[in-house]
Amino acid sequence: MSRKVSVASWQLMKSVLSKIRRARPLLGTFVEITAQGADESCLRAAIDKAFAAVCTVHRLMNFHDPKSDVGRMNEKAAKRPIRVHPWTQCVLEAAQGFSDKTNGVLDVTVSPLTRASRSGCGSWSDIVLSKDKYVFFLRPILIDLGGIAKGFAVDRATEALVSAGVTGGVVNAGGDLRVFGPDSYTADIRHPLDLAPSRRAITLQDRALATSAVANGQADFANLTPFVDGRTGRVVSGSLSASVTAPDCMTADALTKAVLIMRDEAIPLLRKHQARAILLSGNSAEWESLRGNETRRYKT
């Protein structure tokens, strides 16, 4: 026999839930984790596990650490196969998938950190992955997993919270965030030139959101580096902000770069991944909404 719960009873149940928020500097930004549940001690333990997952991604995929998987691949993978962690393998597979789907627009070998060191002929297709977690480069290249690794870290932290019994929460890593549980979360998207009147609120529930922005053609808010079209090597110019909602954060982060570079060409890719995007130009007070099957513009 099913049991009905009155509105008053549900509100009482919600009122006894605890909410804990913690933040740590990781992934080149601040990672904030909010967890909600009935037992505070369990919430603290769950948040510790979530941060441990983020720390693992930070350790494995830090471009600046020669001992990380990325550092070891960049130094040695063109000479011999390098064994990597399953998580690193997973992110590399995802990155290659997005490169293939965008015909090379998204390419982890052409980030601003690696562009100056490229020979001009290497690309994502020179990365060979084996089933036993070995990676080999067909020619000398450098990879930077950057934002896609940050999105992956948010997903792994969310997974750790859920597996620990947390009923709801938010993981936010410098604008890459994921919301889970029965409660909704409101996030603000800002203008690429940070004009206060041009902000838009997005309500999320069991969804991820990522934003990438270029201000004056030079800098992303989080990474202070421009974005590069993998097909041409050209830097994205102008002042643009792309925000994408998707079922997971790694996908949302990758698609923000696709939207910045491809614009309407990215619509089939958004549709494939059940994602939606909002693109804002610094030269206009209009928002462009890419919903996977149409483009709409509306005033803020």
C-alpha cells in the first residue's frame, strides 16, 4: 500500500535536513561543494570523499606537473607507450570523441599552453590509446586537458557524494558546476565584459552547467587564456560568453568551446548530447539561445 505524504510533512522533513558547504583551492580555481542530508557527520565524510576525487583528477591531469599523467605523456609518449590512470584514459577518450565529432575544432593539442610548441603537423589524431591504459603519440605533441578535465572532476565529485548517500547538492569548480537532488539551483550568467545589467539566471535541477568566456579576444575568465580553433589554429576573437547545460559537466564544458567557435554549426552536437546553450556577445545586449533545434534571440 502506498503512503501519501502531506505538504506539511514534506516541509517538516526538509526542515530537518542539514546542509554543509566547503571550499578548497584546486584545479586552478576554488572548488566549492555543498551537500544536503539528514546526518551531518555523514555529509562531512561524503564531502571529504568528493574532494579526494577532485584531488585525484588534479594530480593526474595537471599540465604544469611533470609527474602527472599529462606531464609524463608530454615528455615521453612520443618515444614509448605511457601507462595512465583509468580516469586519464576516460578523459582522453572523451576528448578524442569531441575532436572527431567537431572535425578537429576541439583539439587538446592546440590549447594556448601548447600552441607555441607545436610543430604545425601534430593533432589529436596522433594520440593512440590502447585498451590496457597505455598512451602513445605518433609524433611529438603536447596535450592540455584543461577544462574537460575540470568538468570530469566535477562529475567524479558528484558521483562520490551520491554514492555516499547525499540526497542533494552542488559541486562548483570555477563556473563548471553540477546540481543533483530534488532541489533546484539558480545560477547567474554574466556578460563577457561583466556588465551588471546583462546577467541572466538559469534554473538547474539534476543538470550541469559550464561557461567559457572570451573578453576582448584575449582571456577566459577562469584560465586567462584564449581559445583556439583546432582546424585553423586561430584564436577566438571579440568578447563572447558561451554557457551550456547538459546531463554531465564534462560534456557541458567541452560544448562551451564548440559553441564559441562553431556557433550555429554546433546545434546538431548540442542536440546529440541533450544540451542547450546560451551565447552572448559583448557587442550586443541580446542573448542567443541555441536549443538544439533552433536559434532564438531575445533582449536581456
